[in-house]
Amino acid sequence: MQELSALRGNPNAFEADEIRLLQSMTVQEGVRQWLALQLAFEPQLQQTAALFAPERQAALAQLQLALRRLAEWQERHG
């Protein structure tokens, strides 16, 4: 991972690092990471549920679709 000053100088480097890290994660690691974030931010999520519920539901639907596609791909190539 790059130093913060280097990332500030090149904002695209942060995105490239993020993509690299996400691609190196297994599905199980990604789910564990998501659950950890969910637990950490649960109080804020509950407080803002009325404001952001539709966006969250849409994001969850997209995640479910991506996971379904991944499972189908794994069945074909696994």
C-alpha cells in the first residue's frame, strides 16, 4: 500500500490499490469484512434508516445479483 502523501498526489492510485486489495480477497474474506463493517456502523445505519433505506436496499439487491452471478460462474468453472 502506498503512503498517504503519495495517494493525495495521485487520487487514482487509491482506487487502484482498493481494486487490487478487493481482487485479492476471497468471497469469504469479503463477507467477513462486510459483516465487520456492518457491526461497526449498525447504530449509524439505524439512525439514518429512513433517509437511506431505499439506496441501501438497491445496493443489497445489486450485491445479491453479483453473488448469484459469482455462484453461477463458480458452478460452470469450478
